[in-house]
Amino acid sequence: MSHIADNLLAVQARIARAAQTAERTPDSIRLLAVSKTFPAEDVRAAFTAGQCAFGENYVQESLSKIEALADLRARIEWHFIGPLQSNKTRPVAEHFDWVHSVDRLKIAQRLSEQRPDALPPLNVCLQINVSGEASKSGVAPADAPALARAIGALPKLRLRGLMSIPEPAGDLEAQREPHRILRALFDALVAEGVALDTMSMGMSGDLEAAVMEGATIVRIGTAVFGKRDYAH
Ligand SMILES: *Cc1c(COP(=O)(O)O)cnc(C)c1O
């Protein structure tokens, strides 16, 4: 078995254990394997081991990987999770199934306009800044309801939920804090009638904390593919 297949089993076991602690069913939590900086062959190895949802951060890098794995396109779900500039929205609208990192109406409008008619609506999450001034990316929780409503009106997008990238924190209690903020915002939006089903939160270091606070998608890179080398 490849090290990636081993790692996937270990991550699934962590998800199952955390779900049990939280009294949730493990299949209410999807594993998104974050493959940024890793080659297409590693994605193929993960796919062969049963993984079918992959997260990418960089437009150029992801497009060459999607092309190299074109034979699997119908069976792989590609999620864009990185910062998105407005001049790069077209290839993302054309080649991805999900975008987790929408934090401005302008980006959402472009994605909707550029989404090909032949494809189903693009699934999107609002990236929420749960770390206050410590982080510059993501929309402030107070601004999320208006943005959610505006995005809900765009024809080629389907607003699925919220995403966050908290500042790293050491212990479980500290890790749960920002996830609680996302959870509270999610609950408030749902109470206002916004139909959401996705909380994208939790990475290799805080998966357990995220599952305890209700994550439905955990985005795991290092624990699946290994340590990233940004030199390539
Ligand atoms: C890289 C990345 C991840 C994965 O992080 P790991 O700590 O390697 O699991 C998750 N989410 C986003 C947005 C990322 O950029």
C-alpha cells in the first residue's frame, strides 16, 4: 500500500474517532484531500485508494493537474480553496466543482457569469474571517448575511456554506474557539432562512476541534500527502 493510502486510512480513523466523541455519524464529515504542491501522480494514488474530493490553492498549478487527470474528471470533485483574484476567475468557473474562498461579491458575480451553461451551478462557500485583525482574508462575520443574500441571487452559483482558516492554536480548547464563531454564524444564517449545508473547517492540525464544532468538510493536506515543499 502507498504511504498516501496509509495516510488516508489514518485520517479517516481520526475523523471517525472525533465524530464518535462529538456523537456525530462519521459520514456527516467529508474529507477533502488538499493536494497543493503535490504532483498529479499523488492525486492519482489517493484516488486509487478511494479518495475523490481534492482541494487546490493555485490556479496555474491546479489546471495542469486537472488536465493530467482528465481521464478521472467525471469521478473527481475539484475544490478551489485558495485566494482568488478577479482576473483568474474564468478557469476556476470552468474547471472546478466548488470554490470555498469567496469573500467578495465581485468575485461571486464573475464566477456566476463565467460558469459555462453546460455545467451545473458552481458550489460556493463564503470564506469568513474568524480571527479578527490577525487575518486579512475572509469577510467579517457581520458582513456575511448581506453577502450571502446577494450571492443567493446569482444564477450559476449555489451557496452551500461557510469556510474558515483560523490562526493556528496549540491546544484543543483554543482550536475550538474560532470554529465556534463559524458555527454560530452558520446557525444564525440558517435561522434567517439561508439554506446552507456546509461548514468547511479543520485542517491537519485541528481536525478534531473542527469536527467537535460541526465541520461537514475537513480540508486535510499534510496528514494525507506529507510535508509540503514550496521550492518546486
Ligand atoms: C493548505 C491548506 C489546507 C491544508 O492544510 P494542512 O495543514 O496541510 O492540512 C487546508 N485549507 C486551506 C485553505 C489550505 O490552504
